[in-house]
Amino acid sequence: MDAKKLVSDSAPNATYSSWNILQTIILAAMWGTFIESTTQRLKHAWNVLACSGDNVFTRLKNTLKKTGLDNAVGFNRDIIRQAKRRGLFRKKVVVAIDYWDREYYGKRRDANCSGGEHKNGTSWFYRVATLCVVENGLRFEVAMVPVRLFARSETVVEALLKEAIAHIKIKAVLLDRGFNSAAVIRAIESLNLKYIMPMQKNDRILRIIDETRGLWLNVVQRYQFTLRTELYVRLLIVNSELLDGKAPGSYYAYITNLTVECNKSSVLTVAELYESRWGIETGYRVKKWEFRAKTCSESAEVRFFLILLSIILFNIWTLLRTLAQEFHDIELTAYMFKENFIVEIVSPET
């Protein structure tokens, strides 16, 4: 790992190198602790040369002041290129777009802090949008964008997709109903991509569901997305009992621009493809609990950097896990990855 790509180099006579700074931040993520406590642990438990927490934040803030988050995004881009060179993205893949929130408990809030549904004692979050491959063995976070307050969903989606198509071929984009808007759909279609997302059950959708009762499914080939727009989508209504065995009488509604016939096989193919979106939720749980550095810093850039670092570490683990499985038939768990990584970066040779 080239530390200078994430933390800028120090003066020639500086006591601590870029790697000394970065190893502290990485270990905080691996241990799930604060950077300040990580420096103390390195000094007293591991007898490793470690700078103070203040020094780490000073160097990190100076780097972010010069480059913003471009270095972190670029580093993740390098990981995806490595995966591609190893043949992991030869075919088209299904991807999902979603938001990942990190709770904020401070008093000072600005345009970098987004409001949301109250959870874990707060209604304020630092938010990142990610595009994740949701196929087995390829669950990489290909693109990531920090989301500021009042950011438009279509702008975020377009930025993620443009970054992703530079590296991978996309079979379909899966989004949740929070992205239900004509602007988002147009942004996706402007890039000649296919999508699937649940449709919000407004009065018009509920009327169609009522008309479908007693049937397994219904397909409206040309459904006007809203009465105020000339945007048409393909609407699928699926009986929940047919899809996942839940109690009869309830229905799922999806919209898509994929080709769908009004038959059981065709509709279930689309509905079951959407269900693979839950792979992105698994990824978020891993990043949240396995690679999460804690901080009380009020700096928005520092907080966004630590979120992006979680994604970078997740992608490194995903790449190594895939290669270990393919070439050595070894299941590299997150715990094994962390333990080996920790020993490597705190060994005297480093």
C-alpha cells in the first residue's frame, strides 16, 4: 500500500513518515477504536514508534486541504483496476446503488451533515453513496461519492454510474424506492443502462394492484411514471406469495426498462434479480463493524475520509478473499484478514 497516495509525505527531516501516519489510521479502523487510543496502544502494547493523535489529524487535515477526497477515491479506483486485470470483471455485472450513513452526535452541523430518520440516538449523519457489485465473489464497491446536504439524487446517481462504467460493464442497476424520481430514471437511461427499482405505492399503483387481485402477476408495458411527465416505464405487479412465499393478498410493484413478458418466468426473473440488491446491505454491515475507525473530529473531510477508508479496506479484503478462494481454496474471513494485516503493519520491518 503506497501511503503517499492517501497521506501526503512529510518534510525530509520529519520523525514520522506517511506510512507511520496511515498505519495508525488503518489500525484504528481494524480495531474499531479512536485514533487517539490507537496511538497509545501502539506505544504501550506493541512498542511501536507512533505519533500522537493530534499529529495524525494535523497531517491528515493538511493532506485533505490540498487534495480533498480525490486521493482516497483514486486509491479505490486502483483496487478496482487490479481486480479487473485479474479477470474479475470480464462479464457484465449487476450493481446496486444505495446510501451509507455514519451517525453524527456533535453539536456543530453544516451542509456536509445530512438529516435522516432517527436511529441510534441521532437524526444527523455523514452520508456516502456507493455503487456495489452484488454478484457472488465480486462484491466490490466500485464507486463512491460523499453526499452533502441538499445533494440531488440524480446528480449522485449519474456521478456513480459514470465512474463505474469506466471500469466495468453493467448488466442492470438496482435502486431502492428512495430513488423513485423521473430525473433519476432519465439519468440512468441517458447512459443507456437498464434498471430495476420498487415503485412507491401511490393511489395509481394501488388501483392497479386492486385490478390484479386474484392473479399472480400483472405487467403494464407502458406506464406513465407521473401524470406531469412524458416518461414511460414498464410496471410489474407480483403476488408476494409467488415471489417469497409470504401470505397471499399482498403485492410487490417494480418499475424497469428491461424487456419483460407477461408470464411467470419473465416476471420472476426480474423480481428475483432485484432481490440480489440485499448484498449491498451485507457489505455495509461488514464495513460498519469490521473496518470502522471512530472519531470525535468536527472536520467533515476527516469524517468522510474515514468512511471512504472503510470502503477501501473492504475492497482490499474482497479482492484478497476472491484470489485466496480461487487459487488456494481458502476462505479468508474478515477476522483473518484483519489479524494478518495488523501483524504485517506493526512488525519491526515496516
